[in-house]
Amino acid sequence: MDYSPMKLAALLTAGFISGCASNSVYEGRYPWDAGWRKGSVDAVGEDDQMRARYAQRCKVEAAQAARFARIRYIEMGKARMQTVAVPKDSTLTVGDLVYVKVFDCAGQALPRDAPTKSGVRAVAGMARRHA
């Protein structure tokens, strides 16, 4: 087979273009292009530092009575952090794997259907709450 540099370049270009054009949809319901990213819970709490970090992007009034989760995720090969408000009764703990919506202040952190670092499923907390 004769692979000229021009043919090889065309093949590689087509591969890169098709790779960039395919957007992920996690678990069939969390589209990447809508801002959903895979992440893990780095911290959970109600302290002033987390409140201030949240307020940098979002309305401070919404941050006053909230509990927060700091989520670590990777985008374009670079580690990023996102602080999101979570319900007071949230079962998220440090190390839980989540999907986080990073494009807006209504950003959510929802448990992934995958094992956490401790080997316990991320949705196990929901089962404990209803037991």
C-alpha cells in the first residue's frame, strides 16, 4: 500500500474533525454541549470560603442559605473547579463521582451511576436515606 503524505494528512484531518464533532451524552441524559461534565466532589459545606467562591459567578442572595459542593472536573486536559449549591439534605460526600452542569448558576451536581473511590455506588446514599 502506498500512503503518500497527502493521503495520510487527509486521513488524520478527517479523524480529528470527526472526533471533535461527536459530543458525549452521559447516561443518555446529560449532554456535554449543554454543560454537563464528569467530576468528583472535592469538598462539601456551608463555610464562607465556599459561599464567596459561589458568589463570584452567581447572585449572592441565592448563596446565603445554601450548602455547597466543590466539584473537580477535567476540561480540555486541564483540571477545573466548580462550586455549586446543593440541597441541605444532599447526601453528597467527598470522593463521590458526579455530573456537574458548569454553564449556569443553576448548576447541579448529580450522582453518577458509578463507583466512588471507596467502592460504594454514588447512589447508595439515596438508598440509606429511604431506609
